[in-house]
Amino acid sequence: MDRADGWDGPRRGWGVSAGDELSARMAREIAEAVTGLRDWRVQHPTATFAELEAAVDERFNAARARVLGELARLSAAADLAGRPAGERARCPACGDRLAPQGKRRRAVVTQGAREVVLERDYARCPACGRGVFPLDEELGLLPGPLSPRLREAVVRVGTWIPSFQRGAAALAYFTGVRVDAETVRRQTEAAGAALVDRETAEAARLEREAPAPAGGPRVQQISADGAMVPLRGGEWAEAKTLAVGEVVAARDGAGAPVVRTVGASYFSRLADSDAFGRLALPELHRRGTATAGTVAAVLDGSLWLQAFVDLHRPDAVRILDFPHAVESLSAAVQAALGVGAVAAVVWLARHAHELKTGDPDAVLAALAALPVHDAADPAAAATARDQALGYLRARREQIAYARFQAMGLPIGSGMVESANKLVVEERLKGPGMHWARPNVDPMLALRCAAANDRWDEVWPGVVRSLRRAPDPCPTRARRPAGLSAAQAGRPRRAPRPPPLRVAPMPADRPRRIVAGRPTPDHPLKRRPFQHRELLRQTTSTKR
Ligand SMILES: [Zn+2]
């Protein structure tokens, strides 16, 4: 007898006949579904294909739930009372043998809204009094009515679909299971919070143990930026996002050599710059930033970004995002020659090209020589010119674009702007959305896991965290010597290392919301560059 067909373990396992009975019961379920379908078809001779699909799903889902129940009951953890005391399962908290307390029923909802009813043993630990369902433990069931697969489906739709209401509707369409929007929200946020906890713990572990990082690529690009998220009460907060990619040589449509950044992955948090820098460690560790041949840090010039690079790869080649440099030239020349004036457009095109392919000092000289005295507002024009000069001179090393391109390095940070849209804005900035601050990071963590194509990798860990962690046994802790509580399998209860406690961000900058609406000065109302410029200024003054 095959073990998979009928457990024949100690004392009272299923024998050959029990296994045969089980197989026969499952075969009967399938046969009944098929027979019912044939009868239904006879009564509906002109049914459409869609109607056939619905009829098949209906009957097979019912059979599926009953077969699932049969298989779930065929378990090593079953029949606790029938075993001798010495063979009973142990308390997950203190390791004592469990004492059987009879059976309890539980219904688990699965595909097609069908219930799988499990009659399972309940047991108590005589030492610490903890109640345990050994079958739930073995099957990895989560608290709540949904099967583990449905629970994951809820969190997937909650993560991807930009409204919990629509997520619930999508779930109903694809699984036949109706839950309300509030359930999607709660379960998504709980899973996200578990993921945030795990990632924070991982950042702390990497800081503490400093294991060897993954092997990095020959050339890597890192970029980081902020995006504003609407909070409840009309407040806005900046979600910071890191994008990491591998830089490869490619050719454009005309066969000319170009630089591309591929395989982008992201890390995003609502955190101040110091905490963000440290929490981003696992993503950079995974991508091998420390071991990459060359790292190009293409950034918008914010001071916090420089500190971020200092922390993770101080020898990175720092590059001011080229569109930012051009924008500063643009502001100066428009103030001097007139907004939209032909002369200003011509000047900008010529000097942007020179900056990209030629000598930055020639561009700085041309900038200094702008005829501000002939401007409509000479004082404003002089100020704009001096601001641009100050900004670019302070970053003289970071605007050597011809040299960067000759080195095969990227000069634009479009990668992180895409990341802002993909990870943050598409989900967190929908119409009418206002987030409670504690719920932002959980969503960002899940969005990154999905956008990084790492969902299947991180989900089992989230499930482990979501399953009720064993309470510490008050009488006898029998964890192996030398292991902390966290290592002994209670990650959510583990005390976090104090240095990495992430404080909520202070209320962000001057109010730019009046009567619940963004003012014209609000970042959202400004063009993309000005938005980022504003962030640069505000984050610089904050430091
Ligand atoms: Zn116990």
C-alpha cells in the first residue's frame, strides 16, 4: 500500500481497505458530477459555451471541495485520541505531549464558495494550558474562514487592483467567493504589515551579521526619489522609492550604441531619509550593490540621496539626472530671454546638446553670460541665472555627461520615475484615496514584492507570520540553548533591534492643502520637475 493512498503509521493507520474506500469515495464524487452534467446538458441542448463552463465549474467545484475534505482528513496529525500517549503531537510552545480534548468542527471556504468541513482533534498542553489543533498546524491553515489559497488571492487583488471594492469584485468573478471590500482591505493590510515586519527584521539582521552580499553585475544603476501620498485628514507624506537595475550596452533602432538599464527592482517606504537608507539594505544586498563593478547613482541632487549613496556605495559614480540639469538651464534662460521666446528655445536646445555631448564648463560660461540686464525683469533674471549657476557648479562633477556616456553609464533616472508610478502612485494615489499612515508601508511592501516578481518567494514567509505565533509557555521554555526566541520560530514576537525602529515621519512641510484641496503651489499641481525640485529643497532643509 502506497503511503499517499492510506496512512499506515503507528498503531491505527489506514489499512488497505480504508485506502480503497477513500479512493472509491473520491471517484464517486467525480462520477456524480459528471453524471449531473450529462443530465444538465440533455435539459439544455442549446446552451452556450459560457453556460457550459458555468455548469461544469458549479458541479466540479462541489466535487472538488468534497475531495479536498477527504484528502485533508487523510493526515498524519489525525486521530490524536487513538494514539498512545507517547506518540501524540507536542505543544508548539513548550514541547510537552498534548492531551486530547475531543473533536471540533471547522469549515474552510474554497473555490466556488464551497465549504470543506473538517472534524479535527482539539488538544491541550498539560504544562502550559495552550490549546492546539494539530491538523490546522499540519495543513498550514490561517485564522479566518478562507482557505490559504483564497487568502492569498484576496491579498493579491488587494495589492494590484487600485480599489478594495473592485478587488472584491474581481475576486468574486475569478473564484466565485464574495467578500466585502473591508475584508480585502483588512487582510491585505495584515499581510503587508507582516511583510514589513519581516523586511525590517531582515534589514536589522544584515546590519548585525554583515553576511557576504550577492554577486553584483558589471555595471549597476541605483536611483531614488519621492512621491507624495495622500493621508487622512488632508495631510500628504513622501513615500521614498529606490530603483536598482543592471546597466547593459544595447543598440537603438538605427544601430547606434545606447545604454539601457534592465531588470529593475524596487524598495519603497514612508520613512525619513536615515531609516529609509537602512531599511533599503536587503534590496541592495540582494542585488549585489556592494560587489557590482561600477555603480552609477543617477540622482536628482537631493542631499538625502547623497547620504543614501554614502551609506551603500560611497565610491559610486554620482550623476545628476540629465533632465534636472536641463530644467535648471531652462529656468534661467526663460527668465533672461522670455518664457517661450524663440531665442530662449534655441539657446536651450544648443546648450542642452553641448551639456550632453561636450564641455560642461562651456555651458556654465554661457549660462553666466546670459544677458539678464535686457530681461523684462532684470532682478528676477539675475536671481534665476545665479540659482542655476549655483546648482550646477555645486554639482560640477555630476554633470560630465559626455564622460559618463563614454564610460557606458546612464544619465537619466527615468527608472525611478517609472517606479514611483508603478509601485506608489497607481495604487496609493487614486481618486478619493486617503490612507491611514500605518497602512501605507504594508501596501508599499506588497507592491514591491509584486513589481519585483518576488511574490512567490516572499508569500510563504508572510503566511508563517500570519499563522498565530505560539504564545511563550509560562512554565517551561524548551528552546534549544543559544537560540533567541526569534530564531526558535517566533519572528513576529521578536524584539526589534532598537536602532532600526522606524519613527513616523513628521508632518510634511508647510500646508499645501486648503479645505481638503491642493493649492496651486501643491506638488501635485506642479509640473513633474518642479515637484521633484520641491522635494529636493524641502528634504535639503530638513536635514
Ligand atoms: Zn505547552
